[in-house]
Amino acid sequence: MDLRNVETYLRVAELKSFTKAAKELNFAQSTVTMQVQQLEKELGYRLFDRIGRTVALTQPGEAFLQYAYTLLRTFENAKDLDQDPASLSGTLRVGVLESLLFGTMLELLPRFREVFPKAELQLKMGQTTELIQQLKENRLDMVYLSADLNTDNELQCCYRRREEMVFVCAPEQLVEGKSLWEHEFVVTERSGVCYGRLLSLAARDEAVLHTCVEVDSTVAIIDAVQRGLGIGFLPQYAVQKQIETGSLVKLETNCPPQHYYSQILCHKRHWMSPLMEGMIRIITQNRQPSP
């Protein structure tokens, strides 16, 4: 069995398109069609139903998925037997939230380069829903994000750590006798976890949330809060350095503690490459996971 044909079949199955698979693999579409047909002939059954522009796996095609992933995983593991990590090449595609990129991950990149000097690391910054979609389409190998615990059956959690969300402001913005909700807030995008939790806390206190700036960037929020534009509500890992240097102050409030989880998610059907295992190990060693 030609593994190139198996790889092509998987790309078509993941992208649900012969055209998209051909573009990603840099093949002519006729080549993709030929490779799938060769694999179907060898297996003795049709893998895809093609009706107009719609492509869907047949029942045998769906069942063959797990065997295809196992074939590639076994082959890659065999190639890596007794191989020094320093000699491993290839590309690792990681989707990451901006807050985790600047709050934790950038510090770990030198260690990854030290362990895998010949590997290429591609970082894609984006929002949670966008990154998860790209993971499912096999445009990313793994995603590192902060959210409520994963419940998607297609994905597996390879690492998780409980994170605290905190209120912060510039030191000069502290006002005695003024309640939390009388201040204006600099907030994240409305679809984000932090904004949703903030609204819930305000509703709990029967208060109205006053926002002065809404920006889709944790780095921009931190800068705006440091300039005294309003209060921020962010994961503590994103503002820990500013708290330690005194440019931001963590506020003590009557609100119940708010937590969510930083997580590394991988697709259950994606084989775990040595580069993926290495990145997970480096993050785990530097940021101890929670139970």
C-alpha cells in the first residue's frame, strides 16, 4: 500500500474536498483523484461519495479512517526509532491565543529551539472558535488556548492548567469608597470567556457594566489599563509581570473567584508526532498542569 495515497485520502477526508486537498498538497486535482482511485482499487471498496461538488465518506471510508491514521503513525514512529531529537526536522503548526502567546509561550520558544534546532515552528494567533476549526481541518497540529474545559468529542486534551481571572487597574486609578461597578472597564471581544464572565458578575450584583474601550487584543487591553483608561478583567498569567513590577494592581473584590483552563487540544485522529510531544512536554515542565 502506497502511503502517499493514504495521506491524500486523509487530506480529502479532513477537508471534505478534492480541490482543497490538491491545493494543500500542491498536486493537480487529477493526481489527487488518481491516488484515491488507486487506494480504492487496492482496498476493494469506494471511499467517497461524490455528488456534484459535495464529497462525503462512505461507510467503509469512514471506518478506514482509524486504520489510515494508525498506518501513518506506525510509519512515523518507526522512522523516529533511536533518533536524536536534535536531528528531527519537520514543521509543527500551533494555534495559540494572544494572551497565552505573550503571557507564557514566548518564554518557552528558546527551549523548543534548543531541543529541536532543525524543526520549524509555525504559530497561528487567533480566537478560540477560529483555531479549533483550523485544528479540525488539519491546518493546525495542536491548539493552546484558555477556555472552559473541552467537551468536543473530536478533540483530546493533552494538557490543562486551572487559571485565575483577576481585576487589575493602574495604581493611580484606585479610588477609596468607589464600588467596582462604578468604574469603566476595558474589555475583550464580546464572544470571549472573560467578557461573558464579567457580564455575569455584574448581573449577580445587579449592576450595569460600563465599558470605555473594547479591543480584540490582550496586549492592547493591558496597555490601556496601564494608561488609566479603565479596569481590566484578564487571566492572571497575562498580567503577572505587570503586577510584580507594580505597573498594575490586582484588585480585591467581593466577587466569587473566577477560573477557567489553559489547555492543549489535539485532534483524536491526528498522530502524535515527536514535535508535538516535545512541545507539550516543555509547556508541562514549565507550567505545572492542574489535576
